[in-house]
Amino acid sequence: MKQRVITQEDYDIFHFGNLSQHLGIKLKLGKFSPYFSHGRHFHLYVDMIEVATGSRKMPSSVCSAECSPGFRRLWKEGMAACCFVCSPCPENEILMRQRWP
């Protein structure tokens, strides 16, 4: 009788950047592993994030910041569904509340 073996995989997290037209760079920024202790399966190497981005600030997973008062969200073709651009409200109009679709 064959037994099924469930394997759990580790995943490395990389940042790919271009130094020039013909030269790229690949930096390992972290790791996902089901074997990390205490249920913490995700680890980022903060020092490597600084090397890749020039800042220790954690990269945002949000592609668009909230619009300021007087602006409204506009979705553009070709952008991800969660991304938008902020456009001024038409004159003599006001947007009371905007909900996420």
C-alpha cells in the first residue's frame, strides 16, 4: 500500500533590479518556511531591504494611497484592480464618502 507524503516547501523572496541595460541584480530579501518556530512562517531580512530599496521602511503592499479631500478615485485600464489614481472632483461637486468596490 502506497502512503501519501505531504511535503512542505520553503520559498525564498527576491528583489530583482537593473543596474544598467545589460546588468541586473538579484537580492534575497527573505524566506517563507513552514518550519519556522512559533507559527512565524515569514521572515524578511531588513538589512537586505535597505540595500535593495535604500530605506529600512517596510515596502507597502498597497499600490495606491488614499485620495485627499477634493479628489476621487479613478481606475485606469491596465492597472491592477486594487490600484487607482486620484483625480480632482469636478467643480461644484463634492464626494461625501467613497467605498471600496
